[in-house]
Amino acid sequence: MKGCASLCYLAINTLLCALPFYFLALIKLLVPSERLQIRCLAGLNRIAGYWIDLNNLWIRHVLRPSIALTRPNDLSPHQWWLVISNHQSWTDILLLQLALRRQVPVPRFFIKRELIWIPVIGLAWWALEFPLMYRKGSVSASRRDMAATRRLCQRARHTPVAIYNFVEGTRFTPAKKAAQHSPFTHLLKPKAGGIGVVLSMLGDRLSGILDVTLDYSQGSSRFWDFLCGRSGLIKLTIHQLPVEPWMHSAGLTDVERKQRFHTWVNTLWHDKDQRLSSSSS
């Protein structure tokens, strides 16, 4: 019963917020001025923030999940942030919004292009200018992914933003791990391309990188279990990392920067995998 009630609540909240959201999105689509488009986008962000607030209200007071949260104390919604995380479930999105709402700006997620067809929220993601990624691995798809990321970064220079990236590109499963021949025990291989573009274009704006580790080893990652209030203990650990000068330096070639980002993100994932192994043992 609680799971069905949660689904109904999320649907009603989404539909109610969609009415003013779509009206403002239509204005944003029609106005030719970039300045007015940015003002419309700010209004869309506020509506999206109210949607998150109402979801969080339900989660805190009805679902009441058991969450062990470790988070920096000096975050701000008036600064720019890059948030990177491992990915196991749709639950991850609600947990990140619960942990970081009003700590950082309204999120921009990297999402698979196929998700744009989800009723109601797919159009909302498009209006909020979420970067839509192909994730197919071809050269042309990779170029389109990088172009979408660059468009996001160019617009993001005008107003504080938190860019969220599930670096593995998809949810973890043992089958995907085996197919990738992933060297990690609890993670898929990370992809450095998207975060490399964000850091090279917005590194001078970013206040930091938030490295999130989602750990369901003492609970359940299933979205339905979360909606039913029986997810068990979930550990959510957020480390703040500095934006190092080389990440947005003009002194590196594209090849050198790509190699350094690849090494950097693989080191992060190695440390994250060790923490998850220690937690599950």
C-alpha cells in the first residue's frame, strides 16, 4: 500500500508542477532573446526546486529511510559544483536530491537520450537543458555527447549550477560488470569524457567537485523497496575534491588532458571500490 501511495504522490506532484512549468517552457521556446531565455530558465529552476522539495517532504515524513549521510559543511546553492557518483538504481536520483537540496543549485543530470520519451518529465528535462547523451559508443554519438555537454557549460556560465554525472553511464549490474570486464568489484568502468569537458570549460567557475559514494550493502537498492519504505540502511558519503589547475589549463593538449582525466577518474574509482568493499565485508 505504501509503495502504491508513493507512486500516486509522485505522479500527482509531477502533474501539478508540470502545469506552470510547461507554460514557462513555452515562453522560453518562443522568445528570441537569450537574456529572456535565461530568465525563463531561472523560473523553471524554481519550479523544479519546489517539485524536489515536495518529493523530499514525502520521503522524510512518510518513507523515512534510514540514511547514514556524510556531507561537507561548506556547500552553497550560490556556487557552481560538479557532482559525480556511482549508479545502481533509480533510487540514487531521489537520494542525491534529498542529500543536496538547498546545499547546491538545482541539478542538471547527464541523461540518456532515450529517457526524453518518458511522459511529462522527459519534456521537463529538455526544457531545463539537461545534456542528452547517446551512450552508443560510436564516433558520431561521442561527438554529439560532447557537443551537448559544451552547450550546457556555455549556458551554465551565466548562473550557478550543479552538474550531476553518473560517471559509469548506466546502472551497475553483475551482468554489465562481466560484459565490460570491469576491473572493479562493485563498480563499472568510469567514463571521463563528460566530466573532462565540464572541468575544462567551467573549472574556473567551479567551487569544487563532490564525489558521492552510494552504498546499499546493508540495504536494498530496488526502487520499489525504497517507495515501500523498506530499503534498509543506505550509506551516502560525499567528499569534496578541489578543482586542480591542470583541469582547465590552456597549457595542455587535448590528448594530454584526456590522459590525465582518465588516470584521475580511475584513481577515484579504485578508492571508491575499496571503500565499498570495506563496507560490505
